[in-house]
Amino acid sequence: MIYSFRELMKMLTELREKNILRMLKERQFVKVNEIMQENDASISTVRRDLKRLEAAGKLKRIYGGARLETNLQDETDFRVKSKLNLLEKNEIGKRAAELVQDNEVIFLDAGTSTASMIAYLAELKGLLVVTNGLSIASLLSDFDIKTYLVGGQLKNKTRALIGAEVVDRLRTFRFDRCFMGTNGIDRVQGLTTPDIQEAQIKSTAIEQSRDAYVLADCSKFDQTSFARFADLQDVTIIADECPEWLKTDQQLNYLEVQK
């Protein structure tokens, strides 16, 4: 069968779109350059594909790429998140760990981004880490780092200990620094997460810390979840890539990981 040029272009477009959706199903977030490489397509072609798929309600275009359409309460399982954006998280975690000094007391929340810091903290002397993350505490133990696990109700999906007991206990502590993940970073809505109890823990840790940091790969920018836990001015954002609106706002602090 001989296809016309228009029919051939339509077939190639459909094939790229199916491939983009497959990539998103596997990874949740894909960068424009990853789509270009896997589909041997130009940046203008990929952008047209993403615009078309967004109009059809199949994805959402965000800074640097696209992700599957989500609602305000969507939350990814810890085991799934631990397999996403591993290279970016490792570089972010390494940069964050460089900020920590000997004999400090720090707070790490129950995220996969903060977990990426732990291997780089092992050589510090006199460090005490407070966490509400069950997996975080286990990993800290593996590296023989002095750890205080704050008790509360275990949330199986994120392996976080949550509840009023955690918040009340954190209010009795002071931290040199706190490090946490986020589900959304938006220039208007600030920093957000799907769970109101986890949001309260993050807010309290920020209040009790001399310096506060949020670790995020670029997929978290221009995203909003249900519960707000801080204004952008309250923290320093550590990311692999930062959007121009963050870089040009002199009131905001960020560290962009050097590749």
C-alpha cells in the first residue's frame, strides 16, 4: 500500500504521541530533550505534539517537559517515587549535603529527595539527624549516622510518621537546617503537598530551623497540590534546573545544581 505524504505524517504523529504517553506512564514526567531523543524529532515538533496532547486532556505541559494530568490530592507511592529521576535526585542530594557542617542538628522529612543526601552525610562528625521518615531512619542507620525518629501514625504510602504527636514534638526542637521535598512549586501558590498532616510537619520544621531548604527536580515547578506549607521566600530551593521566573526574582533564593 502506498501512503500519501499527509497520511504518512499523520501516522508518524500518532506514533510519537503513543510513545510520549508510554514514556509518561513509565516515568510520570519526561523532559523535552528525552522525547526528542527517543522519537528522533525536533524541538518544534515535540512542542506541537505536547500542545496537542494537552488540549486533548492527556497530559500537562510543565517547565522542561510534560507530566500526566493529576488532581490536587494525587500522591505517588514511595516505592514508585524512589525509582524516578534518580540522576537528578543524586546531584541535588549531593549539593544539599555540602551545606551541612560537623556537629549540626538537621531535620530530613520523609521524601525520596532527602534520602539522596544520606550517603553524602556519612563523613560528618557529631551530626544528629531528626526525621519523621521510616525509610530515612533506616538508611541513616545503615550509614551509622546518629538519628532521632519522631513517633506518630505511620502513613504507609509515603512511609512518613504523621499526626499531632509529630508536630508537638518538633516544636520542642531547634534545627540548624531542615531539608524537605515538595509536590509543587508555584510562583503564586508557593510550596504545596497533597497531605495536610505532612504539610503541618513541613511548616513546623521550617519554623524551628535556622535555614530551610526544599529539594526538587524540575518536574515540581509550576505544580500545585492541596495543602500549602510555605511561601517561596521561606526557603532556599535546590534543583537541577530552575525556571526563569525563579532566577529573576531577587526576593527568592535558589541553588541550581551544576551539571
